[in-house]
Amino acid sequence: MTAARHGAFHPLTVMEVERLTDDSVALTLRVPPELREEYRHAPGQHLTLRRGAAGGPEVRRTYSICSAAPAADGPGPGWLRVGVRLVEGGEFSTYAHKEIAAGDVLDVMVPAGRFVLDPAAAPACAHYAAVVGGSGITPVLSIASTLLAARPDARFCLVRSDRTAASTMFLDEVADLKDRYPERFQLVTVLSREEQEAGLPSGRLDEERLTGLLPALLPVGEVAGWFLCGPYGLVQGAGRALRALGVVRTRIHEEIFHVEDAAATAAPASVGAGAPAGPGALSRVTARLDGRSGTWPVQEGESLLDAVLRNRADAPYACKGGVCGTCRAFLVTGEVRMDRNFALEDEETEAGFVLACQSHPMTEEVEIDFDR
């Protein structure tokens, strides 16, 4: 089997556009037989969809796959499903809600992302859990459905927060998991702006509330992995609550969907080793991508990704905001400053990985490897 190229796009046909709520839809994409291995994905990965803009730059947006992942010993998927929440002023989400129809063809990047769970690697009788908010349910739906189907001994607890019942995505799919796995799937729903007839009282799921709630739901210390996904505030609060409850960070996995409220908290970080380039010094980046390397100058104020894109249009990226992690690369030599990082976990940055879209050279020579 030939591995999919980094950043490779292919045209996929839209099979169905399903309205989930007033402000969200699910797109189902057909994968032709010759591309099924390239679109084989792990539960929790995402797709980047691309649209050319008339008279301007193309628009790329990343959406998590909500459909279950294919079995490792079976064929690749014949279809993929993603959820798209309408964002105010969002160019691609508005396009998805108002224009995309069955039969349309979309440019879709091969799956990427490391917010994943491998059912085959799960320990015996493993217990997993997730805390999600809003559209953060999308990758976790794939994770939970894949795990429960592949491992009859596994359990999964989902704590989800939404504004109202009417705004809750994938209600039927989550209800189906409850029906299929009543003894192994636990669901706790909290509505922040609407009272429920049964269950927990309304309100935000903040750090204080989660610190008290989670131990009442399950044995926190015995959970093999926690998956936190959604807005920045929810993910950060849930992470702090879990650490306060004694959960080691290697068991906590985070993916942030909305970072507008996080920009002010993102402090630049230096990664690598070496003496910073002096004033006026010209930096050069050497990048390895799909087995080929090149060296190019980095213009003043330019990110490593933009420098590479001027010479390699196939360099992988999506959001350019430090959120999706599509442009993740290994820093081979040199030192860089990352403006923002909402995608890489501590273990990744400590191992030497950086986000090329947020990285600026601090040394005259920098080498990165997209193939690691």
C-alpha cells in the first residue's frame, strides 16, 4: 500500500447534505475505490476541504470525521461524513450551508490529525471518557463508535455541553450508541442555556463544576484516556480539573475548535537550540516533504510555512491559525519562535515538533521535516 502524500487533495462527490440543527449540517462524501486506502483514517482525524475564491486566495477549512473508522484488516472507507457548524461571517461554513448540494464535487485533503484513539492498542477492559462542547462532539463520535464496535470489553463515558437541545449536533447518532451499548456507553448532557426535565441542572461546565462532577460519574484515575474537544475555555477548564484530580497529562488529549477567546493568552515559545540570528540576518529554511528537500530564504516576518509555500505549493496546511496541526513538522536543526500553539501536545513540542504556520526562524539556518 502506498502512503498518502502530505497535503494531497482529491475531488470527492457529495452524496448527501443533512441538516442537523438550524446552524449545522453533515456532509457525506463518496470515496471511489481507487482512493479508499488514501482516505483510510483513524477515529478522531479530520479532513481539510478547499474552495477556490474568485479573484482571491483559496479558502481551506478543517472538519473532523464523525463516521466510524474502518477496521484495520478491512478495506478503506467507501464514504466519509463530517459535521459543519455555521460560523458568523465564515466563508466556507456559509458556503456549506447555503450552496453545497448532493452531486457537487469538493476538493478534500487526505485525513490528518493526532487527536485519535487506536482500539487495537487499548488495554483489556479499558474505560475511556470525553468532555466535549458544541461541535466538539464530531471527532469524539467517531472515537466512541469505533472503540465500542471494535472492543466488546471497552467502556466509554461522554460528557457533553451544548447551549440548548435544539442546537445539539448528532442527537440521533449519540442516542443510537446508547441503544446499542446500554451497559458500556454512558452519556451525561448539560445545557448551558436551557433547563432539562431530567439530569443535571443547566449552566456552564467550568473547572469547578467538572472537578466535582467527574468523580461522581466514574473512577477518574482508572480511565485510560480523556478526550477534551470544543471551545478553548471548556477544554482548558476540563484539563485543569483533571490535573487537579490527579490524572497524568499523558492520558489527557485536547483538540480546540474555537480560539477567539484564547488569542490573548497565547505566549510565543522558542523551540530548538542555537544562537538567535542577529538584526538584519537572512534566515534560510530547509524543508523535507514527501521525500524531497529544498532550501529557500525566509523573508522578514514570514513564517516557515509561507516560505515553503512560495516554493512548494503542496506543503500541508489548513487553518494557518495554530489550531488544526496540519502543518506539523519536526525541527531538525536551528531554533524557531512559535506565535501560537493550540494543536500540539506537550509531548510533541518536547520531542521537537513545531507548527510551521506559527514558526519564525531565530537562527540563520533552520531545517524542518514534514515527513516525520
